[in-house]
Amino acid sequence: MKRREFLQTATAATAAFTILKSKSAFGYQANSAVRMALLGCGNRGTHVATSFSQNTEAQVVAVADLFRDQLGAAKSHFDKLNATLGRAPIDPKLTFSGPKAFEQLAEAPGVDMIQISTPPFFHVEHLGAAVSAGKHVYCEKPIGIDVKQAKHALSIAERVHSNQSVDVGFQCRNAPPIAGIAEKIKAGALGKIASVTGYYYAPASKEKNGAPGDEYRLRNWLWDRALSGDILVEQNIHIIDLCNWILGTHPVKAMATGGRGVLTHLGDCWDNYQVQFTYPDGIRLSFASKQFGDYSMFEAGLRFFGSEGAASIPYAGPVEIVGSQPWSWTESMNSAAATGKFAANGAFGDNLAFADREKERAFIDSIVSGPVHNQIAAGVETAMSCMMGRMAGLRGHEVTWEHLEAHGKTYKLGMDLQQFG
């Protein structure tokens, strides 16, 4: 299958079952601009909001961040971007900084949608404020870094209004090659699936400057377990999510090892994990990851093994099924498996080249024409799957889903954000 064929098929299928809402239900006309705000103006947040601006009719009209320097850089960036797109600059009245910025943004008039790209510890709190204010929300993963936050997120999901759309940033599902092969696997192309292998080998994140203490922690939140959830929950979650999505369920138990064997900088996140997840029907996912080293090697993906065939789903390299029902994504077949480049802002090429774009377009379409999305529960399911693996590693014994729900650790921020007011 080629990308053109996939997009034509997807468009036809969508037209067949999507009931378009009238503009009175949503307050928008087709192709009208959705006024969006960026909450969390770091590397990834700025990239995604830029992609929304370039690939959809959404327009960045507001920005908010804890730190004034990041806020100023974001306003400058989007003022220039808006100018190239024939749009107005951001009104200074719609720029917010400090610990209350998320609340001020949620209550701001003239904002239809909020993109949440703050450190993961704050995702659920910020999601709750945006939903309560009636905004549409695009929230980066994970939806919670511990079980307490995950349960809170589920209560927020119940409060989402019938005309609100809430998406979680699992854009890999929308990458055309991955969506194409997932459809084949779900339709039974592999027969009975017995085992899966997954991997995510990434370099270390780069240090960001900041005053010693709490500011340094916040600016280097990827190194801090309470702020990020650890590499399994924050970064590796994309691979676990794809496995959950394709299998249509979550793992029931996990065993894990790993540690902090190379990294010496401040922080407490592990730099490697090896996790054995068990899914219903005895399907096992063997997952391995690392996040250290300055060398350029980057690999991530999944391989499924079934009674009738096997499937390869790498970020870079051939996306294909071998066996009784062979299939391939044509445009991926001439790329080497290890040619992928790591992108800290998520701007990957190869098989993920159009992932962000397709995800963003689907979300804006849900706002403009419907039906609306509510992806919070699915986001929680994947986040808790990763929490179960983290708990198994930290405790050194098998952890079940039920044990995680009852005894999962609650993480504390350990600082007063008012100092940044």
C-alpha cells in the first residue's frame, strides 16, 4: 500500500460513517479558524503548535508558560509565524506567565482550544482546568504520572461536555504506514498472535540552563521522575500505546529490570528498562529501552509474531507483513532499519513523517465538523500500563494491574511554584 492509496481509502471511509454536525452545534463553519492557545512553550510544545498552524486552520492566539523567557520566545516565534500566514500577532493581553498562568489561560475569552505541553506532572491538573472552562483540549501524553493522577483524569473525562473535543498526543497511531499495517493486523493477517517485541533506543536529553534547585529541576524535567514519570512513562509510552491499540487491550501484569547505569547528571530517572508485559490470552510483549549516550543511533518500533505471519512496525525501515498474507507499505521498503534520527521535539521523519499532521487535522476536524473526541480514558489506560512496568522495575517483583491500582506510588512535586510568580 502507498500513502496516496491509504489516504484515499481513509477519506472514503470517514465520509461513509461520519455524521457532520451543523455549525450551530460547534460554533464554527468548515475551514474557519479555531483559536488555539499553547500552554507550555518548550521545544515540543512550540513544534506541535507550529504544526497545527501550518497544517490546519487553527491559529495560535495565546501563549502561557511558567517562565517569562520561554513565554517571550514563544510570542516572538508565533508572531513571526502568524505574519507569514497572513494572521494577526498575539495580543499581549493573551500572554500569561507564572504558576497561575494555566488558570488565567483557561478563563481567557477568545480561546477555543488549549494545547497542553507542560511537564507531565502537571498534565492532569491543567487538563481539569481547561475542561472545566469549556475549552477543547489537545493534551500531550502521559495522562498522569501516577495512579492517583490517572484516576483523577478519569473523573475529568466524565465531565467533558457533549460539544467538547479532547485528544491525547498519541500521534504515532495516525502515521499512515502504522495505521495501514495496524488495520491488517486487527483484521487477522497474522493469525493468532503469540508474542511481541518492542524497543525504544534513544540518546540522552540535553541539559538546559537554570538556576540551581527547583528551577533547574523544572527546566530539566525529563531527568526527574516526579515531573516526567520516568522514561518508560514519558517517552517509551508511544510503543506501549501502539501495542495496546493494536491488541485492543492492556497488559494484566509486568515484570521488569533496569536501572541508572550510565547517567551521572542530577535526577533520578532510570536510563534503561527491560520489561516483560503479559496481555490477556497469554500474549507477551518483551520491551527494552535506553536513554543515554550522545551517539546518533536511534531505533524504535514493534514486531508482532503470529501463527500465520509476522509484522514489523519500525519508526524507520520497512513496514511489512510476511507470511500467508504478505503486505508492505511501499514507500518504506527502500529505507534502512537504523537510519532514523532522534528528534527531541517529536519532528521525526521516515515512517512518522506525517504523524503529527494527520493527528492534528483529525482533531481540528472533530472540533469544526464532529463527531467530537474524548480520548482521556484511552490515554489513562496506556499511562497505567507503563506505570505498571515502572513499578515492577522499582520494586523488583511482578506487579499486576489490580496491585498497581491499589498500591501504586503517589509522587509529590516537592517544591512551591509560587516562587516563580
